[in-house]
Amino acid sequence: MDTVILISQVIMGLALVLTFVRVVRGPSLPDRVVALELFSTTVVGLVGVYAIQSGVSSFLDAAIVIALMGFLAAIGFARFLERGGPRDD
């Protein structure tokens, strides 16, 4: 089980790095919003795997909060773009 947890943490860490590159490089604001949503989802996955590894269930509460905040941020950005916010298209 320790090997599976380590492999999943490494893969999710690599996904975080690649997602951060997408957030920085763009090419447009909607692409950055999608990358931020993916970033928060990957962080939730990492926290979940760490909760399994450590056996502390309160980390799952933190993962739920992170997921909700990422969801609300994505909705906020989508509403901003829908109302005619600046775009990089």
C-alpha cells in the first residue's frame, strides 16, 4: 500500500506542476480558469491520499473545504467572463 500511495503522490505532484505551467502560460483567461479548477481538484486528491496514508480523517474535512472553494472560484470567474469581463482571446 505504501508503494501505491507514493506513486499516486508523485503523479499528482507532477500534475500540479504541469497545471501550474498552464495557469501561468494561458493562452487565454478561460483556459486559466479551467487550469485553476484542475489545480484545486488535484490538491483535493493529494489531501485525500495523505488522509489515507496518515489515517487522520480530519484531513478529509479540509479536502471538502478546498473542493468547495475551488468550485466557487470557478463559478465566480465564469460569471465574470459571462458579464463581459476582459478576455485574452
